[in-house]
Amino acid sequence: MERTHLDLGKPVVAADGKRVGTVDRLVLDANSKELRQFIVRQGTLLTKDRIIDRPVIDRIDPDGTVHLNVSSEMVDQFPEFYEANFIIPQEEDLTWLPHAWVSGQPIEGAILYPAGGSFGQGYDPHAGVIEAAPLDPPVVETESNLSTDTVLIDKGTSVVDRNGDKIGTVDEIVYDEDGNVVGFVVKAGFIFHHDVRIPADWVESVTTDSVQLTVTAEEAEQAGTHE
């Protein structure tokens, strides 16, 4: 069965020959680990991310360039990827808020606090200054318009061995003609001195944060396929 390498950061070209962006992230089924879609980043300063379905890929060149089977105009019709992070306040954070805010009762006026500060940590209404955030990081919830049963893989997604040690980051995935992921390529430079392809059989779980392996870093380097 034919296998295809989809490399993060590579150019994406439409059927009319126009470059429409780069491969920014990969969208996998959280359960089956099947490649469903990928995110194409358009532009450099004012960027737009498009969600492209896997069947739209026509071919991938040896240098990693992705060719689509639709025109550049059609690419602009694909849904724009949306993602936003929200800080979830803890119960102790709510104690300093006006009762009306917590209970949902209307209040007159509004109180604005500088962005980036922590809830209720040393706010001085006269000085307008917020002290340093507490050591415990806030709970952050991420919302996007992708299906809830998918995970996002990007160049920041860590690869972690059986002992919980980070051994590198995902550089590309290898999938078959049915979209089933058969391996991940771990980029050289963190622990490995060369790119190493990790078979899907060695993967315990996949989340947006990490790819968890069932083998140690030493076993992965010795038995993995060198790229």
C-alpha cells in the first residue's frame, strides 16, 4: 500500500499552479489516528488558516510540496480555522468579584482590568497596576471549530517516550492511501542526531500536546527508521 509523507511547514500549491500557503497543522482522529484534514496557513502578517480535507491532496513532491486538486479560488472557499483560548477562573478567583458578576445580576457601569493580569491578584484601583501572576498557572480552555473527536498536531507537539521524557517534536506524519497514520517522523536536534521515523505501533496515545510512545528513547533511536 502506498505511503505518503506530509511535512509540516511545506508549501501548498493549488491545481492552477498558485501557491496558497503552507502546511501549518495536521488534524487527526483522536481514536483511530486517521489523518482527516490539515490546516493551510495563508499570508505572513495578516494570516488566515484554512481547513483542507485530506482527499483534496492530489500529490506530494519529493521535496514535500503539497499539490491540491482544486483551484486557488476554491481554496478560499474552504472554512477558516478558528481557535481561541479562555482562562477559566477558579472558585477562589471569584471571591473578590462583585456579587452581581458571580450571580448574574445586572450592575451599573463596568470595571475594566488590564489584560494579562491574574484575577484579583494585588489590583490597586488607584495605581492601575496588577502584580505578578501567581506561580500556579491558570486553567485554560481552548475552543475551535474542529470536531471535538480530533486532535491537532503541529511543530510544537512533543514526542514523549515510555518514561515520560521528551525526545523531540513531530516533523511530519506518514499515512497510507486510506488516511491511516502509519508513522511519525521525529526531527533531529533534541536527542536524536538524525530524523527518526516512529511506527504507529509504538504510539500509545496522541493529544494536541504530545505523542506518547510505548518505547524508550534508546529503543526508538536504535530500532526506528532513520530518515
